[in-house]
Amino acid sequence: MSLRMRVRHATTYTYSEPTMASYSEARLTPQTTAHQYVRRTRLEIAPTAWSQEYRDYWGATVTAFEVTDPHDELTVVATSVVDTADPAEPGESIGWDALDPNTLDRYCEFVHQQDKVRPAPSLVAELDAIRADAATPGAYVERVVELLRTRVTRLVAATHVSATSEEAWETGRGVTHDITHIAIGALRHASIPARFVAGYVHPEADPQVDAPVAAEPHAWLEWWDGRWVGWDVTNGEAPGERHIVVSRGRDFDDNPNLRGIYSTDGEVSTTVEVEITRLA
């Protein structure tokens, strides 16, 4: 099955005192992949900004922009039309012996535990018990994601992630990015390469044509099973035609939708609105 979807991601920064200048990076352009084709994309910035595009180390399209005139509001609106399709059926899973030193060296960036994803000490004992019983990496992954879905409550929020994996596990709640971080750290604890995917997912199982729906920035993971295999921990499903990939990396810090600095003596408030429409 394939879908054509339009996604509109609007972010507004409102400053209580005018900012003299702001310098930002946006990762809001979906990627063209084997299962996803970007038909068109547009990034609108107000006030008018100087901008340039480049590809980052992980392959994402980054728009760097700056506004050097005083302003009390900054609006960034990304609109893209994307064709998506279900990934190919996964092949035969690997065994633990396939995660040999050469493989782990090749994917070392996705095995190393950063602070954002490192498991909480209270989780490690449970992971070790799961690892001892798991006949294959795939069996370990299944047990881990089942554990997280029963122990961590998802918070609905369209803001950036600030908690670590340890904090989210200890409190038992987090946004989709936090839950994905816990899962990535759990997989890396067993020396399974795992990476963070940022994007969007249409919230309806059977999207209706020309019916806009509210959504939010989303995240899931991909793990190495002889090839990269995706799993949406929050929704308990394999990523499919309803998912739109924007960027990949080690964790959220490699994949922020917007990141920047600004100069003001006042406070700043942020609003984020995401809307997805199935077109065909």
C-alpha cells in the first residue's frame, strides 16, 4: 500500500522583548529513500531570513538561517508533499554471533551509550535477565519493547525533548522521543546497534483523503538485524506507509526540528502545530 501525504509543521517563537538577532537550523525536510519520495517541499520564514541548505553528517537536509533585524516573533512553516510505501518484508533475523567485533566496529556510533539514552540502573537488571533468556537479538527486542509499553506512559506534547532515558524510566512517563531513547539505550546495552529516527506519523490507522488531522513530531527507532529494521515503540508497530522520515542519528540531539540562539532581555514562548493530510 502507498499513500501521498502533505505535512505542515508550523513553529512560532514569541519574544516578550524584541530580539536583536536570531540564528537557527531547521531539520524539517523529509528524506527521499527507497520507501519514500518527496514530491515537493517548502520552508517559509518570517521575518525574511538569509538562509542556506546543507546535508549534515547523518544525511538530513538542514536549513541554516538568520534574522539580523529586531523582531518580536519568529515563524517557521515547513510544508512537504510525500509519497510513502510499506517497507519490504523483513528477511531472516540474525543470531547473536552476527554481532561480532567487525559489525560492532562498523556501527560503533549506534552502539556507544550517550547520556541521553543510557539505561537507568534500575532497568539494567531487567535487561540482563531478558538478554539471558533471549535466543536471538530479535527476541530481545520484542521483550524490551513489550516491557516499555507496559511500564512507561506516553505524554502528548509537541515540544522538544529534555529528559534523559534514565529520568523518563524512573518517572514512568515521557514524550515519544523519551520512550524511543529508553528503547535505544536498552538495545545498545545488549550490543545491538540502534539509531533514532525523527519524523511524523499519520495518527489514523485508515487515513481519509483530504481530511486534515492534527499530529505532532514523532520518533521511532531502527535496529540492526542484518539490515536496518524499524520499530515504532510508542505505537507498537513497524513503521509503514503512515510514517514520514525526516532525519536519523544517534539520539534526539542529532535530530532537532529547530535549534538556535537569539539575543533578547525578555522571555520566549514557543508554539508548535503539525497537520497531516492524506492526498491520495
